[in-house]
Amino acid sequence: MHDEESDIMIYRTIQEKLNILFKNIDVDANVKKIGTCEIEKEDYYSKCFAGTPSVVTNKGCLELQNTNIDLVQIIQKG
């Protein structure tokens, strides 16, 4: 790094990164802790079809305010 560049790195979760993106388009969002939303307790995909993944990782939720969308769930398939 050059001398004028800061050595400080800020760790942000995927929820915090998405929250910043939502703020850039003037949408207010609250970051929810993983496992606190009811929607996280349900199955994400049907395992009856061949093209659907069987392993899905929950990355948390964002609760949007003053929009037609109430909740955004972040999942990772693999």
C-alpha cells in the first residue's frame, strides 16, 4: 500500500453490505439476526426435483420499511 492509504479494513456482513446498497437508493432497512425470522425456519427449496440443491445456507434477513416488500431473505445455495 502507499503511505497515504489507510491500513484499516472494515469487516461487513452480507446483510450490512446490502443495507448500504438499499440506503443508496433511499430504502430504509433493518438488519435482523440470523434465525430470528419465521421465514428462516421453513424449507427453501423442494428436494423432490432433480435441479434443486439440497444444501442451502441461511445468511440472514433484512426488514424493509416504507416499501411493498416487507422482508428480504439472503440464502446461499451450494
